[in-house]
Amino acid sequence: MKNINYILKVIPHRYPFLLIDRIEDKKEKKEITTLKNVTFNEHFFQGHFPEKPVMPGVLLLESMAQSACLIILDYIDNPDEHLVYLSKVSNFRILKNVIPGDQIIINAKVLNEKLNSFKFEATCHVDKELIAKAEFLASVVDK
């Protein structure tokens, strides 16, 4: 579907914090499926943990939030003039570790939208197995 060049064009995140590699599927103003390839070369594996590399849970959450951000852009005019901030997280659960070589499929869906605030639910899967899930709020602000 849409590759890294599109993602770089529409969201402000850059290395080492861009956590989405590709958009697999997207239903405008509703839901999105994205992909994150996890490699041993990721900067965070140097310290988390050198003897047993595990992707930090907070980065799983960030990958879900970045995916959701790509949906929010469908709602706003002039996305270049706005930023999307994560404002609340609830029911975040990590069910399994993510390790080098995994390919994370991230699904995010809009549950509600009101006054530039959006409620989402999101999941991460590796090999069709649920590894993390969360509900969160994100807000659109002027740059």
C-alpha cells in the first residue's frame, strides 16, 4: 500500500523514533493496519537488554500511537500546520515480548472523535498472535 516515503511526508517522526515502516491497509477516518519490522540493529537493543534483547513496551505503545496518527490526518485540514499528541492511555497490556526478527502488525481503530480529540483502540500482533493492546486518546494541536 503506502510506503515509508508517504509516512515521512505526513508525520514528523524521524530516526530513531519513527516506528512505522509501511501502511498495509487503511479505511479513511476509521482504521489502519501498519507494519513495523524489528531488527537487531534497533538502537534500543543496545541497552534493553544486551544479553536478551526485548523491544521496550513503551515503544509498542508509541507504534500504536503513530499508526493512529495516520488516521487523524484524514480528519484535519492542513496537516502540515498541526501535531498530534498522545494525551491518555488506558488498558495497556503487553502479552508477549517482541524480539529481533519479529514483524509487528499494528491495527488501530477510531472509537470516537470530538473537538480535535480522538479515542482509539489498537493492537499489535506477531505471527497472528496478539502481543499488545491499548486504548488511548490523542489530541490535535497547532504547531
